[in-house]
Amino acid sequence: MMIYMDYAATTPMSEEALQTFIQASQQYFGNEQSLHDTGTSAAALLQACRKDFASMIGGKEQGVYFTSGGSESNYLALQSLLAVHGPGSHIITTEIEHASIRNYFRELEKQGYHVTYLPVDQYGMIDPQILENSITEQTVLASIQHANSEIGTIQNIEKIGLILKKYNVVFHTDCVQTFGKIPIDVQSMHIDSLSVSAHKLYGPKGVGACYINPQIRWQPAFEGTSHESGFRPGTVNVPGIASFITAARHMTEKMEEEAARLQQLRRLFVDGLHSMGYSISVEGHPTSCLPNIVGITIKGIEGQYTMLECNRHGIAVSVGSACQIGKQEPSKTMLAIGKEVEEAKQYVRFSFGVHTTEEHIYKTLEVLRTMLQQFFKGVSLT
């Protein structure tokens, strides 16, 4: 049986989420905009989900818009927020954002927007002072992720939000990796907009959410759209959303307990790696990091080789963001934290979840140890 260690890419649906999806599909299948009783029932469930999600992030239900996932939430949030300003505006982001944000901003630059890409240090952290110094009179929006999916580094969102609020810059943050895993409060963190995805926390694929502070101006990305208050087109997936909210509620209720368990597994894994005697670097911030993500580089071994060897022994791991795999390019995050191209190609990610056990950790360490011994057999490590 496969030992799954790629939870940062996607998660299996929880039993609670599956049951909710089945029940909602049977009882709340109506189009929530239809005026008959079946449609009204679906609309009532959708509104309850909106209210529930808002309570999980300390926001207002009027600012909740359900989407098809994190990438669409990012795209629609940014496009809708920027639509009130237009080309010539200045945007601030980082060099380690998710591909959906990075690629969109590259397109915006072709349209006449000015984008500043903040550098990060060797741990993947931005410097708040550099952020503040980058703000100009033309700066209208900043998009800075809550935590990085490849190395797990968590940004100081509250401090970042405070700086941006001081200069009246709209603050969007990608919370796909953090929602349901660490606390998020849009008010105390001064977040104007955020994006999340259901399949990262044991909900269904094809469902996500975006939050925009109701006091912030935005314009629909698509004219004439009637769904989700004009935020996106297409019939709303009410059963999927109900399933997502069930999974999210289940995760947030046991967040502290699960984080402590994952932190213990992470320490066990990292200690085991360091005890092997090979040149293995654990990337990311040593303390401000997600407990479920361990990104490493093994000197002399490409990540693809490590991933394939793990897979051969029934262990599923990753060599980076699932949205970028297959392009045969070194990790953008690795390059941003100062790695050379060859070093960046040595990156591999292990990510844990609710089904990960100590036995899985020990088995993975055993496979890695054997792989290293065989790979470096007869090779001088000096």
C-alpha cells in the first residue's frame, strides 16, 4: 500500500466531506437562483455555507464568493480588484508566489501595469522594510502568499497587512496552504482579500473560495455575470461547497491538536535526515514554517531521482508545485532563495497529513537511507 506524502499537492476527501456531498447532491441539487422551492432550499444551504466560512476567517458573509479552487480565486480576486484602477497602476508581489499569480502578473505587465517582485532571503522570507520602501503613490495592490507550498515558510502576514493598510494598499493573500492548518483572521491580519481551495484540506476538487472585504471596491471580471453576486459565471456547485465547508469545519475544530501532531512528525523526520551523515539541507524558515511541509535538497542527487526511488518503494512525494510539474524547470522558489540551477534541481518535498503516522516516517527514512548508501557507494563525500 502506498505511503502518501504529498498532502501539499492534494488530499483525499474525508469521510465527513464525502457523506455531506452525497446527502447535499440528493437533497439540495437545485439551482440556487431558481425561484421554486428546490432552488430556494439550495440557496439557503449556500448562504449557510457562506456564513460558516466567514466565521472561520473572522470575516463577513457578504464578502464570501465560492469558486472552482485556489487558482481561480486568485485570478478573479486580482482581476476584480484591479479593474477599478487599470493599466499604469503599481502592484507588489514576491518572487515565490503560486504560478496562478505569477503568470497573471506577467500578463498584466504586457498590458501596462508595473509590478515589483520582492526578493526573499535564504529562508523564503520577505523583508517588511523592503516592502514598505517599494510602495509608491501609484501602488494599488499587493499580493503576498501566507505560506509557501514548496518550503512551508510562513510570512508575517499581520505585519505585512499593517504596512499596507498604512498606505491604503489593497492586500490580497494566497491562503491555499494555510487555511484549516493555522489560524487566519482577516481583521487582525489586515487582509482585504484571500483565496483558499477545498482539496488541500480533505474537501472535493473543483471547489474553493475567495474573500473580499465588503468595504473594498471591485468590478466583475465578466460583464453580465449573475452568479456569486457577479463574481464568477456558471451554476454554483452547492453540494461541493457544502462538502468543502464540512471538511473545513472539521479541520479548524481540531487545528491546534493536529498541528502539534504534525510538528512532532516533522521533528522526527528532520532529526532522522540529519542523522544520516549525508549533505541534506532542510529548506525554509527553521521556526516560521508549516508543520506538514518538509522541502529538502540532497547534494549530488536530483529530486526527480529521489522521487522515483521513493515511488518505487511505494512512497508518494513531490518535486515541487503540482501546477508546475512536467515543465522540467528548476523550482522558482529554490532559485529565489539563492540556489544555483543544479542545486534547485536537487529539491524534493515531503508533506504530511491526517493519515501520516510515525511508522510512515520511519519507513520513508529507511528508504532514503538505503537510496543514499547505494547512490554514494564508492563515491568520496569529501
